[in-house]
Amino acid sequence: MQEPSDPIGRPDVADTIGGRIARAREAASLSVAQAARRLGVKTATWQGWENDRAEPRSNKLLMMAGAFGVSPTWLLGGYGDGPTEVIEDEVQILRQELKSVAQDVASAQARLASVLERLEVFHTYHHVERS
């Protein structure tokens, strides 16, 4: 699945590997200390990754991807499967937009019915006058 922020499939250019690491950790509901413990690194090391002062080695990146249920390519460049929370957030936004559009359609239908009714009254009145 592509990064939801770009409709043509490019990763979010404002996002960084550190930002994606933080998003994956937050989606797993882990603190920095908990995530660092899980991967067997110091908290300061993890903070360095999230703050883009350093990048994890490939073995840690693969462990991280597996632990958080994201693809390594998503962590590296924003392509592929990201955290489930991001997907669920996007689905929630789309549901809200759908609800709003449905309300707009219902309102437009009511207006259309009103205009048609007024037109029918006008048409009936006009026929009465001409007869």
C-alpha cells in the first residue's frame, strides 16, 4: 500500500526515516524506552534514530519492521506498508467525508423537490390563467 498522503504513490517528502520510526512506534503504543528495550538498544540510540541524528543498521531496521508490522521499505523511504493506525486514520477521514457528501446530496434532493413542487404550482397556475 502506498503512502496515503500522495495520490500518485510518492512518499511524503516532508517525512523522514526518523519520523516514520516514531510513527511506527506510536502506532504500536510504545514509549521510546519500551521500543529501545524491545530492539535491544539504548534509549539514546533510539532517540537519535527518531531525531534523524543517526540511522539504524539494516539488522535493526529489519527487526523494527517485523516488530511494528511495517515493511522495511516503508521505514526507509515511505513506500510499502505503513502502520495500521495510519491506514485506519485515513479510513476514518474518508468515512467522515462520505457522511458529509451524503448529507450534501440529501440537502440537494430536498431543494430539488422543493423547486419541482414550486414549478408544478406555477405551471398549474399558469394553465388556470390561460384557460
